[in-house]
Amino acid sequence: VHTVYLDFTRPPTVNSEHKQGDSNQQLPTDPGDNAKTADTCPELVLKVRIQSHKENDFIEVELDRQELSYQNLLQVSCYELGINPEQVEKIRKLPNTLLRKDKDILRLQDFQEVELILMKNGSSELAEYTPSLLEKPCYNSNAAKMTY
């Protein structure tokens, strides 16, 4: 007669190790795996909009990573937004970085926000507003006549 003692304080070890090993093989071991897939993706996805005080929605545009350049970003963004590239004065990576050359574009990462700053009547919006501020007095004329 054989006596079998069951120990319920420890989990069984024979089959669970084998199953555990199988499940570990299916799970990614490197948390950077997702980043690697993004880098090998043939397209760079950027969020692009036109600078506007009224509208702040972005659209997503895809650029071929093999053809990344300032000119390509400008052409694709303008096409997607329905504007003429000649209307664009500057391209800004939000919040505050001007993109000026191809190297700047090569450093962009997926889903970064880019804003096109348009010219108005052949000049920038800032230049358009500056003369109007100079033409109008920036103080209350009644207050200027008061004595202290």
C-alpha cells in the first residue's frame, strides 16, 4: 500500500513550469518593441494644422520616411489642407520651434504637432497688425488729459 501526501500550501510544479514557459515566449520581452515597430514603419504620421485663433483642429498626414524633406512636408501638408504652398510663411513644430531645413524634418517623430503659418496679402499676420497698432493711440485720450 502506498500513501500519497498532498501539500496544498505549494502550487504543483511539474506542468505549470512548462505552461508558464510557453506563455512567456509569446509575450514581448523588450518594452521598446512598440517603438521599434514605429521606426520601421514606412510612413511618418504628423498632426498638421493652419495657425488660427478660431480653429485649432489637426489633421493627420503621412510622409514617406524615405522622402522626408522640408519641401515634401510643405507640399503634402498644403495639399491635405487645401492651400497653396506659396501662402505658407513658416512651419512651426509646436509649441515653439521653427522648422527650417531637411535636418529639422528628419528629427520629427510620429504624431508630433506641426502648424503652418500663412502670409496675408504678401506679408505676415504680425506685419499686418503692427501698422494698425501704430495708427491707433494705445491709451485713453481722456486719461492723458488728467493731471495727477
